[in-house]
Amino acid sequence: MPIVVKRKPLNLLEKLYLPEIARGLAVTFRRMFEKKVTLEYPEQRPPIPEGYRGVPTLVRDPEGREKCVSCQLCEFVCPPKAIRITPGEIPEDDEHANVEKAPKEFDIDMLRCIYCGMCQEVCPEEAIWLQNQYSMSGYTRAEMVNDKAKLYELGGTLPDEHFKWKKKKEASRSAGDHH
């Protein structure tokens, strides 16, 4: 059985909507005399809030070496599967050939990326960082896929608190001295 809800009838002012129109006009007039908050983007940009998660990039250590070791943890943990890594080897004639491997290809599809930050959290070498850049644009889908060179260009160099290369280099030297 349907329930009938009784409503009180509208008076004359409510039927004409005059109080609501007046209230809307009052808001409009108040806004006319407030200080303007429009920014002339891109010359003026709003401040970036603390903890902002921006574009994921690859970074190098202070000596310019790749920090990424192709462990592929970021690729496995990425919810939208925006990261694609093809592992590669460090050439044997390189002085760091005994250290680790490096990515042959490293692509991040920015159209799929959801800026969650899980790739940065899971990286054991602190090779992937979310930068404060928030204006990524392109005319084609291919332009929105950042390859390894573009990722290093965007990321730059960050201090390396691990000094992994020096530790392993010294360890390999001491191991070579014992033989």
C-alpha cells in the first residue's frame, strides 16, 4: 500500500520564488566586491601542497649513474599497469659490471598512471620519484608515454643515501684481495 506524504501548500512568496532569487543576487553582489583569485596560468601557479604526488620520474645518483636496477617491483605493484620495464645487462667492460643490471627500456604511460605513488614506495634503490610537475600534455598518445631518456630528463639527480656503488665496489676489491 503506498504511503501518501502530506505537504503544506506554498504561500504567495514561495510560489513566486522571490526569496530565493534575492538570496542568489545577494551572493552575486558580495562576490563582485571581493578580491579576485584568478591566476594567469602558466605564468602564475598555485603553491604545490605538501605531500603532492606528481609525475613519476627516474633519478640518477650524484655521480650520474642509473639508480634503477631492473628489479621490476614498480611494474608489478602498479595498479593500472602503466609501467613497462625491459631488463638489460651492464656491459662486462664497464667498471660497474659486477654491481647490478640496468633497464634496457623503461616506459611509463602517463595516460594510464593514477599518481598513486606506489612505485616510489616499493623501489628499493630509490630510483623512481614523484616530482612536483603537474602539467603534462601532448597531442598524441605516443607523446604521453615517457621513455627512459625522458624519465631521466624529468627526474635529474638526487642525493644517494645508500652509496651502493661504493660499498659494493669496496666489497668486490676486498674479495679480490683474498684470492
